[in-house]
Amino acid sequence: MKNLYAKIIGDLVKDLKKVDLTNPDAIIKAEKSIEIIDASINELRKFVTANPFNSKQDEIDFFKQMKPVIVSKLIYFVCIFDIERKRPKGGAKEKIKYFEGEIKKFQDYYNDNHVFYQYFKGGETYSDKQYFLRKNKTIRIHMDCYGSYMDDDFAANLDTTFAKFMGYKLAIEYFQKEIEKLSLNPNENQQQINVHRSNLTWTGTKVEATEIVYALHACGVFNNGNAGIKEIADKFQVTFNIDLGDYYHTFSEIKKRKNVIPRFLNFAIVKFLSYIKDSEK
């Protein structure tokens, strides 16, 4: 078990580092990282469900120390994805207030679960059998243990709770850094808006604009392909005076189409070819 776990963790760290280096956009980075971590968790789950633990202590070690480390990374990137895609489009003050509110939610979780957090922080072991052996699952311990009812073979009472303690800590550190950057450059966003605002206004739909943004990103035509979705979308919104809203959600809806054909881009090709033909007359 330990050898397999070490391999999975090692491969996971390498893959996440690669994603980090090749994706400057925080949301795209989080989305790709989630997919990689999910695959690692599934691989680990298959092994655990097919191979009994050698001892109760091995089972405790897995659900107390091993599984939470990987799941905490999933929790962290899910938080980044969810919070970043809802980041306000206003100035630094509004964004700082938003991030501080999200940090408070994480801190509330620690306060609401202070007994278990002290057990986690103190490295206590006196209740390990109750908390981390699957046969001892009970809703009386903690609401987070509902996961053990949905997946008997791959969850104990507190493994998810411990994973949240780790993952939320990473998320808090991330958003504290974002607040620090915004505090150092409080007027940067507004200055950029004032400089780049134009008289052109997008009069098509938000879905059509989203298709263009993602197409430009996919083509890699900005900064040698290093510009992220958010960077391109922000410039598009300022330049063409449009609020794209939650364009990540819009893109998800586009992908759900039965025939994933970009309607506006297809329409644009037809119009462009027609324009070329007419210009030759």
C-alpha cells in the first residue's frame, strides 16, 4: 500500500506541477488539476477496495494520513475554481471584500469543528479506531461522515474532515496572497479599464462572445499561447463594453450541446466566405 501510495503521490505532484507551469489562468489550472486528482483518487480507490488492509493500524494510517492528503488537493482546487470564477469584476476594494468573506467561511469551518481540529493539530491518537476504521462509521460523530455511507469501502468517519482541514488551509493561503497583491495595486484594475475602454460595443449575445474568447484562447494567438481565458475575457469585456457574466458556466453549457459545433464561429465563417465572394464581383 505504502509503495503504491508513494507512486501515486509522486506522479500527482509531477502532473500538477506541469499544469501549474503551462496554465497561467487560475480557473483553467484548477479545472485541469481537478481532473488529474480525480483520476488519482479513483486509482487509489480501486486498489483499496480490491485489497484488504494487513492490519487495523494500516487502515487507520490510510484514512487518517494518506487519503486526506490527496483529497485535500481536490478540495483546494475545487475552492479555487468556484471562488475565482465568481470573482467580482469591480475594483480592488470589492475583490478584497469578496475574498475576505470567503476566507471567513473557511475559518468558520475550523471554529465549528474545533474539537476535531484540535485532535488533528495535536496529532492525537486516542480515538483513531472510532474515527478511522470503516466498520465504526456513525453519523453521531460528525455530519461530514455521510461520505462513509455513500462509499462504505473508501471512507471513514473523519477522513473527509481532515482533508478539509488541509485543503482549506491551502485555500486561505492562496486568497491571502491575492488580497496582498490587490492591496499593493488598488488602482491597477480601474486604470486598465480607463486606458483600454473603446467606443465599440458588442451587440451580439454573451454566448457568441464566449465562443470567440475560447476560440482565441484555443488558437494560442496571444502571448505565444500563454494568455489565459480570464486575461482574454477581461480584455474582451473592456474593449467591447460587455459583461460576459459567468463565461466558464456559459462554456460548460456550450459543451453540452448535442453537436458541439460553435454556432457563431460557424456563422462567422459562412459570412466571411460570402464577404470574400462578394468583394470579387
